[in-house]
Amino acid sequence: MSHNGRSYFHLHLISDATGETLNAVAKAVTVQYRTVIPVEHVYPLVRNRKQLDRVLQAIENEPGIVLFTLVDSHLRRNLEESCMKLGMPSVAVLDPVHAAVKSYLGAEWSPLVGAQHVLDTEYFERIEALNYTMLHDDGQIPQSLETADVVLVGVSRTSKTPTSIYLANRGIKTANIPFVNGIPLPAELDNLSHPLVVGLIASPERIIQIRRNRLLALNADSNTDYVDKQAVSEELTAAKRLFARRQWPVIDVTRRSIEETAAAIMDLRRSKTAG
């Protein structure tokens, strides 16, 4: 398939668990092909032949590439044989990793459906972090900032909330505070000892572009200091001065994805902990 100079293909992701692993693998690979767009079909919790038959019918109707993580050997064989008959590539994405680990450790693999999602301590830490992060979004409940792992401070539209949520999904309790020129930050920020405080900035052009899109989506008046280049530049300058005065590390998010910003923050946190 093609449209506007881009090609499209069907990508079928079949899992006996949530499909998160497949989604991550598919994204990591397909993002490398900028002129080819995957049309993803996700089939989680496929654990019996009846469910698999419905998936196979969907694959036959819309041929493409098949990626899967299925533990049950009968389901795997049925899927692989069906894909072979249909002339479609099928890949068990975890097999090479299992083979390498088994070869290195000399240990036998004990198949367990959804084993990567066992309700362990790490899982509950992520849930706790997500609850904390949602409660402390956009400057809420500053009285308990000391219990955060990370506090993000930045002007509007520097991706504070999505970055906070991404970190929370890694078990990192994250609060975020908006910087607004002329409005004091919460006094609680003055005496924090546990959290890593990070300042987020971006180029004026990037900030203005995102803010304009936001105003358009809200059908709001765009004739405002919120998107005025001089006002935005002054706002960023004031933020940078504050961050320098507080000696907070600063990350420029202009050309960074949420994942890249979060990775930089986690690296800073490791350095702080090690120090």
C-alpha cells in the first residue's frame, strides 16, 4: 500500500500476555524506516486454538509481517505453519535472547505464560510511583515534594507531564512544577534534600510552535504573550537564570524525545545516588 509517497504494511503482533514486549520491539525496528508506515494489529492474551484461529483469519485477510511471543508449543507450531502456507514471515522475537541466555548459562528454560508481568515488588513500585506522579502533576501538593525521587521544573510546553509519567512507569516518583515568569515557585523547593530537581527548557521557536498548536486545538485567541516571541524568550531567560542560581541541572528538550529526556534524567539520578 502507498499514499502520499509513503508505503504502508500490515504488522501483526501476537502475544499470550499483554503484548507490551512486542510493541516495544516493533516500535524500535519500524521507526528506522521513515518512508514505510506499519499498520499495527495487536492480539494480546492469545492462549487457545480458538483465539489463534481468529487471529489467523485476520492475518489471511490482511497479509503482512507477523511477530509473536507465544509460550505454548502447539500454538507456536500452528501459527508458524499457517504463516508458512500463506507465504508470510513470522518471527518469535524472544527466541534469540532465550537461546543466548540458555547457551551462556547452560540452564533450561521453564516456559511460563506472561512471566514478565508477575506481580512482583517492582510492579507495585511502579503503581505507587504512578499514583504519586498523578497527584503531584502541575505543581499540586507541593507540601510533600520531599518524598519525590525527581522534581521537574520548566516553562509551559516542555513536556513535563509526559516525561513525569514515563519516569513513573520506571518506578520513579516524579513531581512537576510549572515555571511562570513573575510567579514565585513553591517555597518547598528551597529545602529539598532527597529529590533530584531538574530544569527543562527548549528553544523559543519550539515552545511557540507547540503553544500555537495547543491554542488552535482549544480554539483560543492566539494574540497573546503566551506565543509572543519576545515574551517567550524573556520567560526562558528568567527560567535559565533561576536554574543556574539554584544549581539545578538543565535539559534542553528541543530535539529530544520523551524517552531521551527521561534517559538523561535517569542518568543524572544515578550520578546523584552514586555521589
